[in-house]
Amino acid sequence: VDVVRTFLGTPGNDPSMIQIVAHSNGNPTAKYFLDLMAKGKPDFKVGSVVLVAPNVANTSTVESIFSRSDSNILMQSNRDFALRLARILTGASERIGAFQREVKSPAKFIQTKQRGHGIQSYRKAHCGY
């Protein structure tokens, strides 16, 4: 956070230059970072956010992250083996990244069909390479 605040203190730099890509368990970390940056500055927003296979149990985490950007993308797969396994092993509720339905959020929604959990699997399913 201190490094980002130093970056933002440099003339010509602003939060719209920050792009966040969070994969799986990185989503709670992204939320924590954005919450820290917003302390004392409730209108803080970054340039864009991409959430890939969020390993979180409720939509409030996703909605909180997306409220800090006007350009959002959510990538999910109902065939993501790692997210399905996480749900089974922990007894937790369905993970957002593996929802069988679209999350109601101000985001571009991309549902993929790959089984792999890695960010490369999502890229290949979406981009074809």
C-alpha cells in the first residue's frame, strides 16, 4: 500500500492507471488492498479489475471489489475442478468462481467451460491460445 501511495503521489499518476487482476484466493487480498486504499478517501477507484475464478463464498466480496472500478470483468467456470473440490473439502458454500449462474454485478461476465483452475486455462478458454 505504501508503494502505491508513493506512486500516486508522483505528479501525473492517478488511480485510473492501476489495473488489478486477481485469481482464486487473490480476490480477498484485492478486496483488502482496495479497502486500505479507500480509508479516508471513500471515492477511491482503480482503472479496471479482472477477477478470475474467485475462490470466495459470497457475492459481497465481488461487489465490494467491483465498486472500486468502473471497468470490471468476472471470469467463471462451472467446470473448474479446483473450486468444486474446495467446496467439497471445506463444506463451504458454492464458490463464486464456479457458480452455475451469473453473478449480479456491474461487470462484463465471461463464463468458460474449461476444467483447469490456472489462469492460463481461463486465458486459453477465453482467447483461444
